[in-house]
Amino acid sequence: MTSIPQENPGEPNPLRALTLDRLRCRTSMKWRTYPQDVLPVWVAEMDVPLAAPIVRAVTAAMELGDTGYPAGTAYAEALAAFAAKRWGWDGLDVARTAIVPDVMLGVVEMLRLVTGPGDPVVVNSPVYPPFYQFVGNMDRRVVEAPLGAGGRIDLDVLEAVFRGLGGGRAGYLLCSPHNPTGTVHTADELTAVTDLAERYGVRVVADEIHAPLTAPGVGFVPYLSVPGADRGLSLMSASKAWNLAGLKAALALAGPGAAVDLARLPEEVSHGPSHVGVIAHTAALTDGTAWLDALLTGLDENRHLLAGLLGRHLPGIRYRPAEATYLAWLDCRALGLGDDPAEVFLERGRVAVNSGIPFGTGGAGHVRFNLATSPEVITEAVRRMAAALA
């Protein structure tokens, strides 16, 4: 399945629109967790203005007082149209969708449908830390199947883990595209995952929140589009691609064989999303693709900028520009900074990156760097990281 880009809209790069002084006026987690002298390139918030269609839609809702409870299927219809045009996938059936508060709470609800207390949930480490937190807090047992060479799914390891689960109920929480490595799983890889899951009776729940954020020439493959994924469940959202984390709304999608499971989702789950969030996400998917394309161009420029800066100033860091997401996974083990180089960069360089340790096995000695900012911020962040080693 190939990516189908939108027409070139001539939109300006949103990553170059805001000054650092302007960004420091924000009150969200990224800009309020650390003191003002710390440069934040950590949590997954983008340093961008919102796409104009989103601002118009939310402003209209405010002026109308349209701030009640969410209703209808406009969000799902917008996602279906986006998936068909962007990924060439016509298999998103609005009737097999449900609105959920956000992707991680949706993951919890999907896992509740297909596993029980104490059951194992497999993850590919290193992986997004909330996978461990949310799964553990819902009384499921996290089982790691570490990624293989190049940050890709190791199918032999995955099969061995599935085989060792013992044949009872089990889930596989698939991160696609993968966070933190930015790996985009191929159709062949996902088909192999499906074969293994069916062979060993493991139910797949795919977190596909970063799906719109692929690099030029890289095609995202929706998990439910691959042969044999009928019993799969997926979570999607406009949150990451349009910087809408504060406007809560996501969609759970079911394959044909999982429709009966999704039908058991408690009705009260649909009360959690924000109605204004649904409006914003719908506007993003429907009218925000020109802005998205400008963002994707800017992100690709930033990936190459970071690679060049690291090569000149921190050649001991291993970095391969990712196929997706706006996150860079940096291997700092050769720098001799121990298991948590993020601590050194913060204390000595006053730059905040994510520590690799919470990402599980394979995370020690690594940091995650947020590329969704201006070239000037990236340049200054690398300068500070290099100064921390002086």
C-alpha cells in the first residue's frame, strides 16, 4: 500500500512559524515541566501554530456555544475518506468504529475486550513508555519481544514469545509506526504478524496514532488492511499529526472478525471524548491535509539537519533518520555517559530529551529527541548537547 500525497498546496512550513519567545508563552507540559533556561525537545508536542481549518472550526463552535456531548459519525467518515485518499485503503467501515477519549485509553478498552486480568500483553521494546504503564495498571502482564536489527520486528523472537504464552488469552500491542524508532512496518511484516497471531491465538491491538507522519516516499500500511487481520483492532487519531493532544478524541476500529468485540464496548466510554476535540480532529482530516503536507516536508528537512549536526558535533551518536513520526531515536552508548545520557544533557547542557530507560529493553544509553520544532531550536539543542561533553 503506497502513500498518496495531496496536491502541493504552497503552504508555509509550520515548523518555522513561531519564535522561541512565543513558544515559551505556552502553558502545556512541554514548556512548563522544566525551568526557563532548559530547551525542551522531549515530549510529543509540536512547536507549530494550528492549521487554519482547525482554528476556524473550533472558533465557530465557541461562537455557537457548541460545547456539549459528542454525537454522530463525522469523525469516522473523515478518517475513512482520509485513509482512502492517503493510503489507498477503502476498508475502513464506519459501522465498525467507536469513538474513545484518546488512543491510550482506547488501547486499554480494546485490551479489556480481548484479554482478562493477569493475561499477557506482548510489546516490541524499546517502545512508548505508556504501553508499560497503562497495561500494568489494568492488571495485565507486559511481555517483551524486543525489536531486531534496524529497529524492525524480529519475527523469530515474536514467534518464540507467542509460543511461550501457553495458549491462553493474550494480546499483542503493536506500535505502528513504531515509537521511538520511527519504523514503518511493511505489508509483508504485518502479514507475517497476522499469521503468527492467528496461529497462536493472540489478539492484535494496533496503536496507529503516528500513521499520517511518514517521510516522503514511505507508505503507511494500516494493520486492518493486511490479509488475515480480520480479528484485529486499531486505534487512530488526528492528535499527533495536527498537534491536538489537548483536544481529546480518537477512534477505535475493528476488523470484520472483531466487530462483535467492539460491540461490547461500554456505552459510557463514548462520553470521554471532547465534543470540541471531535470537531477539531474532523476538520484536520477533512481540510487540514495541505497543512500536513507542509509539515511533512519540514520534518524531513529537520531529519537531515539533525543528521548533519550530529555528524559534525556529536559523531559518537548513532542516528538513522526515521521513516515516520517526528521523533529521533539517538544511540548515545559510545559517548560513555552511562544508561541515562538524558540526565547528563539536562544537567550539563540544559536541554531536555526523553530518557531511553522507560522505553524498556533496548532503551538504556539512548535518548528520544523531538524534531517537530524549528531548525534554530534543533541547532541550539545539538550545540548544548555537545557542550555538555566538553
